[in-house]
Amino acid sequence: MPRGRYSLHDPHDHTPLAEEHFQCAPGPSGWRYVSRLTTPAGDHSGSVDLALDELGRPIRLELHAGDWQVRGAALDGVTWVRTDPTGTRATEGNVPAHAFTGTSPAFLVATTRLLRLTPSASATRVRLVAFTDPVLAPRTVDQSWTLLEREAHATDNGPLIVEEYQVTALDTGEQHSVHIAGDVVLAAPGIELEDLESPPSAFPGTPAD
């Protein structure tokens, strides 16, 4: 069960935004990721709880940011309920999308589990509902994902399979790279892996090349 810490920063000016203390693990029914977020000053600022089924679909999502809260799942596309800080008003949303996304590295791993790309495959389009900080406002985004390379790196615990993805925002054409090993993000815009207490978990069926 990988456990560690990511630092999150603004990808444009590198302003520190938060630290995300996480643990995650694949299981018989899919994959689960839980984390808590702290501000650069060390104050609690939110949490993530994401569970996927064996096909990579989000069967449960719970996000907290400040006093805002979102609960969601894959249902008739994706469905969610967003609650305001007072707790007196909740708004429900539904979009014919594939999954969710946001600032947490968990969503990058989740998207790769959903798409199951191979290096020889062409770019795959995916529609996601993004929840943007600090108020978890929902926004529908269209992206294209391509698996550029899959490499095995020798480690003391055996080979580590690292995958490099190219992600394109279809509304702007902006592209960036994401490097993932198992269920841990090694590098992505705005994300740095600062600490990892145990090796990433390998998903069943992931080839070495």
C-alpha cells in the first residue's frame, strides 16, 4: 500500500498551494485513494476519497475543500452533489462524461485506469468533470490522452514500470506530460512526489513493455 506526500503548486508561477498526504491500494474490486491536504503553513485544507471499480469507473468520490463538499459517482454519466459551506443548500449535477478530475494526483491515475492505453494506440478522447479549488466548482473538460512510452527501470524491489503520457486540452490545444508508476504519479504539471514510504502498487495485467 503506497503511502507518501505530494507537493502541489501553481504550474505557471510555481506558487506553493498545498501538500497532499496520501495512501492508496488496489483491491479485489478496483482501487482506492485517500488523502488529506494541508496549506503551506500546515493547516488542514481538505481531503480526497476516491474509489474505482475494476474498469476504472468512479464508484465513489468525496472531496472537501475548506467548508465545501462534493460527493459523486458514475451514474448516468457522472452525477454529483455539491454542498455549500453553510450546509443549508446542496446542488446536484449530472453530465454525460466518463469520470471526474481535479487537482489531486489521484485523478491522473484514475484516468489511466479508465483508458487502459497501450503505446501503440492512437490518442483517446475523454470527457471529464473537473472540480476546481477553492470552492469545488464543476467544469466539463475534454482531453486527449496518449501513452508515449512504457519503460522498466531496475530497482532493489524489482522492475519499476514507468509510463509517460501526453495529455492535450482539446479546448486550447495545450499539451503536457504525465509520468506514472503503478498507482503513483512521479511527475506532472503542478505536482511533485516528495516522499514515498513503499513502492507503487502494480495493477494486474500491466505488461513490462
